Amino acid sequence: MTVSRQPSRAESRGSTPVSTSTLPVQSARSSTGARGLSQSATARARSTARVQIVAPDLRIADGTAASVFRVAAARGPVSRDVAAKVTGLSIATVNRQVSALLSAGLLRERADLAASGAIGRPRVPFEVDHEPYLTIGIHIGAVVTGIVAADLRGRIIGAVEIPTPRGDQEVVLGAITASARAFASRWHRRTPLWVGVALGGRVDSETGLVDHPRLGWSGARVGAIIGRGMGLPVSVAAHVEAMAASELLLTPDREAADVKGTGLYFYARETTGIAITFDGRVHTPNGGPGSIAHLPTGSTALCPCGATGCLETTVSDRAVLLRAREAGLLGDVEDPTIGALYKLAREGSRPAHEILIDRATVLGRTVAMLRDLFNPDRVTLGGQAFTEYPAGVPHVADAFARASNLPRKDIRITGFGNRVQAHASGVVALSSLYSDPLGSMRRSQG
């Protein structure tokens, strides 16, 4: 079994990430329900009539306008005959969709690139008109919140990270929104069209409500607060499902990728999670994503649930840092980061290396167990637990090969590297546009 890396892409152009301040937060609000989203929270969300909360469409859409726009985003500038060949549409259909997308301001023609002697507009290449617009993506992590600005091709043009605030869920969401609004204002020559939010926990994408036990949130009005604060249509998605969608919609070879069959996406950093894809569509269960946090690993780590050896308690950044502190590797640093442990391992610290290799081995065995359970056609690994310390990847592969009982299968590391969270939130903001470009443009301008 080998682990391959998908090709990386140029992600940032024209801007340098800057930090923005957050607002002070108060004490955390207690949980309001033991299961699912509370009825009172649902009523509050639905009462916010002016906020456009749109469930993300995490799939490769087959509509004609979506197909033409996707080709322009992935290949542009592209000629109409090439677009027809790639999409399987007739030239006449491509011409109609290009005209409609030009009128909506989503495409532009490149007469300067037309072949010498070419006659007529069908010979003029077209591409996404990416300069006038942007979308805002927000990834709310257990420790860090990332905010990104992306153009309509899915390319990140700027990014910032802030510590995820703690306290009352509505105050926290207001603080995050204020930071995102300040960040978006830097692109005063671009018009924001949409905001997408990706985060862990149980997400109701129809209402934008979220239960997030790690943050102490219950029925949090993520969609309503962020959508109203940004003044934009908003989509909210579970973050691992969004990461799986970014592999379908934003990778450089998105048009050539084989998306038929099934795929398993496995994520590990401060939290763990999986998502399943079927024929170019991310599976989004009505009850929210499942959890692998308490899968048994055989370790002796004590989990808050009362059991020992649960996956997240064994492999999360917090768990790894705890082991490093117990081993005396981080000195007297009061609040060390996982980056400090990676740095020690890269500089040759054998104990630091062994802690990270132990985590890689547990992850490899767990991926093998899930692969044997689902037997997908493709397996993709994402998250800093895989990408931040490349020396651990061979150990993931070795543990996977030894633990799996099915025939040999290669797995691959995401091509988005350490920016997988950024692209996850970006694809949530772009998914509606990629699925229904004309309808989404009307909605965003309405």
C-alpha cells in the first residue's frame, strides 16, 4: 500500500494575510437539549426572515449552466467547442449558456486570445469573470477560526486565522462575524456574493443551526447571525463533508478526476471525522454527520466519556501535546502549540518523533478499519495530523497495510495540504454558485 500526494495548487494571489481582532466574550451558555437541535432555537432561526440561509449543494451538478461554468472555472480561457466536448453538450446549448452567463456577469470573453483569422463570437474564448467578485469562507475550529476570501474560480486571494473565542455562543458568533466583516472590507473593489461556514458538530444546513459539544453550543444560530451580520446569503455545512466536497469541486484536475463510485474522506487534527461520496456527491445525512471520535484504538488514554482509548482522545492535537508535556519535551511553556512539537521532531528530537509516529500508526490502523468496513473505491486523508509532519506518512501507510484485510489499495493525501480547512469553508460559499450559477447570482443580488 502506498500513500500518494495530490498535486498542490497556487492558492494565494494579490494579498497578504492579516490578523483582525475579535470582540470580548462572556461566559458560555449551558446546553439546552440532550439530542438534536432545540425547538425554540429552530423557531428563532426561522423567524429571521430576511436572512437567506441556503443549504449547500455539495456535489458536481449536471445542469447545463453549471456544467459550462464549471469548465470555465477549471479550464478557462476555453473555447466553446472545447467546452462542448468536455461537457457533452451541443454547441448550440453551450452558446446559449455562455450568453446567459455573460449577461449575468459571471463570464467574460477574451477576444485578445481568439485565433488569428477567426470569425464570429463562437471562436472567442471565455473564462470566469473572477475580478469583480469574491466569496467569504469561515471555518470555525475547536481552537482556531480561519477566514478566507476566494474568487469565483475557488482560488484563495487572502486568509487570516484568529483564536476561536470562548463563551456565550451568540456573543462568540457575533465576534467571529465582526472579524469576517472587517477582513472582507479589505477588498473594496470586489463585491461579496456569498458567505460559507464550515464547522464540526451536528449541523442543520436547512436552518443554519448547530450543536457543537466541543464548543459548548446547543442550537447555535450560526446561519442567522453570520448571514445577518455579513448582509449576504449564507450556507452552513459540517466541515469534513465540506472538505470532501472541495476534493470534488476545487482540485486543479477537477475535470479529469474520476468521481464515479464511492470515496472515503478521513480527517484528523484537533478533531476527527469522515465523509462519504457517491458518484460525485457528498453524502449528507438528514440527522447530521456521524462520529468516529469514540472508535476504540487500544490506547490507555482516558476519554471524557469514561472509556479509555477513544480515537479523538488518542490522536487529537490536544492529546498529543499532553503526552509531550508528560514526557517533559516542552519545558516550562505555559500554553504550547502543536507546532512546537513538530519543530522539535524536525530538529531531531527522538521522543517527539516517536510520539508523532505513535499517532500516525493509530491513524493508519483506524483508516484501515474504516476502509474494510466501507470498501470505498478511493480513500483520501486530510488534516494537519497527516500533512504537517511528512515523516509520519510512511508509518500511516505501513499500519494501514498491516491492518487491512482487503486487497491492496492505495490511499492519497489531500492536495490542499495545511489549507484544507480554508478550502472547506470556501467550497461551502461557492457550492450554490457552482450548482446553479444563474439562480445564485439572482439570489445574491436580490
